[in-house]
Amino acid sequence: MKQELKKEIICVVGARPNFTKIAPIMAAILAHGKNIKPYLLHTGQHYDEAMKASFFEQLGIPEPNIDLGVGSGSHAVQTADVMKKFEPVLDERKPAAVLVVGDVNSTIACALVAVKKNIPVIHVESGLRSYDRAMPEEINRILTDQISDLLFTTEKSALDNLMREGIEKDRVVFVGNVMIDTLFKNIENAVPMAQTLATLKDAEKILNKPFGLITMHRPSNVDDKTTLTSLIDTLSELSSQLPLVFPVHPRTKGQIAEFQLMGKIEKSNIILLPPLGYLHLLGFMKNAKMVLTDSGGIQEETTALGIPCITLRENTERPITVTEGTNTIVGSDPVKIKAAFDQIMTDGGNVGRKPEYWDGHAAERIVKYLDDWLQ
Ligand code: UD1
């Protein structure tokens, strides 16, 4: 009987970085939600086995109640498709609220549809700002925060950003980082590197030896020929000092082929892998001497694990990873990349400490708050 009185929250996921954020929220609602129940909606923005299915399985995310099957497209097409397909679901389910995470196109698309139907929007990972409006995610963050009723933040600097944009303080709640909940829960279950590399002839180059990990997929790094060529040249050069493992995102794979950069990579000590599942990537991350990345999430994960991180971007929306963590921002300038690399090779780089509330319990705080908020 009590079950039926619970209010439904539609929890939205779309792309790879959303899955690690929704996993602990779903688990916490199912375990502790007194007045709320989840309805999991996948927009289908990411759909490949490596980009979607393995994440659901490895993170124990329940099968989505619905998959909108939107797929790839330009920003306008992808965002519009999510909106068109999300609206009838809202009409049918009439949820008490819609919960969105992160900053991908699915996040803003679903938030926008919900707010126009007067359905409360809850945004997890609010208030992060790179102040770089050329980044599609920055636009998604600003707009989603503006139209959200309840904004959960991962670090305290987020509140200052939100207040500068006119958002009332009482809509903002600092709960910590749900992605770090997922990290701590799964770190012991990481797939051993030897297993992932089993069929690879280059395995002996890195097994039981120091190595670095590269991840790179931002349009600003991979869509421009001059920038991507320079990055591959720099990373190839560095790989002679430290072998570099590089699981390649589908976008990056396409651009490497388009700009004919495979020859350079084959001559280097860079070891290419297909996109990896969460537990597979974790197996590499936790053993890496350093990580070179343009991902937002990996900047946070390396800080939580105390592993040096070189960020191949001009800015970060996650400043706490620099002020308190292990992160160094270098952009795509070869001189800066090499200097940060040398620093880590020489003295191990920034030691850092774990930020407040990155403690594995952020999702529980969210659910406790929501239980009262939706009364
Ligand atoms: C999206 C997010 C980005 C996030 C990234 C993580 C936006 C604006 N960007 O970027 O913030 O860091 O996900 O991966 O939402 N593709 C496949 N298989 C898939 C999905 C995509 O092959 O399952 C290919 C398609 O060719 C597609 C391209 O990857 O055109 C880009 O996918 P898309 O979802 O548009 O953006 P991402 O670059 O993945």
C-alpha cells in the first residue's frame, strides 16, 4: 500500500558520463527512498555496446524503463529529437519531478521539456562553469541551471557561480560528488589490466611497468586538424619516455582516420584500445603513473584517487581538482604539456587531497533531501 503512495521521479540518462552519476542515485532511491520511486529513462544519445551496455551491466544500473533511441546527430537534431520523444513520456507518466545529471545534450533537452510543463526539475552536478562558451557543455550547464528548481552541487565554488547568474541560494544544496560514490564503490572490482590486454601483442610494454593513460574526445581537441595533429605529435614524443595507453572514443577514432594520423601513432609507443567499459578503464586508471585527458569526470576521478592528471584543455569547470587535487591544466600547447609531464616524471606531481563530501555518500544525501522536498 505504502509503495503506491510514492511519488515518481523520472531519472534521465543519455551519454556515457551520465551513467556513472545515475548509478548511485538509482541505488540510493531504491534502497532508502521513503516517499519517492524512480523511473529510469535513457534517451539513447549513446547506444554502442562500449558506450552504453557495458556501463549499465558493470555499474548495476537497472534496465531503463524506456529508451528513446535518439542516437547521434548535430546538436540541434539530437537535442530536438530528445525533446520531441520526451514530451509524450511526461504526458503519460505525469511524474512529481524530473532529475537530470551532468551537462550533455540530453540533460538540457529533458530539463527544457519538463519546465515548460511545470514539472519540477532537479539538476545533479549544478553550478560548474568553465567560462568557455565555445564548449557545448557550458551552454547546457548554464541553461539547465537557470530552469532547475533544485540544484545539487559537487563543490562549493558552484554556489558562487550560480549566485552570479541570479539563482537564489535556497535552491542550491551542496551534497558532494555522486560520480565519486561510484568510483569508491567499484574501485576494488576494476578489471585487471592483464585481462583487458590479453589478446594484445603490446601488453608486455605496460604490464607491471610504469605507463600513462590518455583519453581525448572534446571537439576542441579532435575536430581541428592542426590541433589534433599537434597533440598526437606531442603525445607520440612523450611515449618514448613512458608508454601511453589510449582507449579511443568513437568521435576521436573518426577524426584520426579523417586526418590520416594513424601512421604517426603506429610508429610511437602509444597503445590504442577500443572504448573501454567503466571497470576496464578503472583497471588502467588506478595503476597509471599519470593521466592525460580532456574529460571532465576523469579530472575528478584522478583527484579522488590521488593520481596526477594533466588536463588537455585551456580551462576547467572543476577548479577544486586544481586547488585541492592532482590536476594541472595545460591546454594543447606542446611546451606546457611537456613541462607538466616532466614535472610528474621528476617528482610525482601534485599530491592533493580529497575534496569535502567526495566520500561515497553523495547520492544518499540527495535522496534524503528529495524525500522531504517532494512531500
Ligand atoms: C558527448 C557529450 C560530452 C561527453 C561525451 C562522453 C554532448 C554535447 N556531449 O559527446 O559532454 O563528454 O558524450 O562520451 O552531449 N558515437 C558512436 N557510438 C555511440 C555514441 C556516439 O559511434 O554510442 C559517435 C557518433 O559518430 C557521434 C559521435 O560519436 O556522432 C559523437 O557522439 P555525441 O553523443 O554527439 O557526442 P560525444 O562526442 O560523445
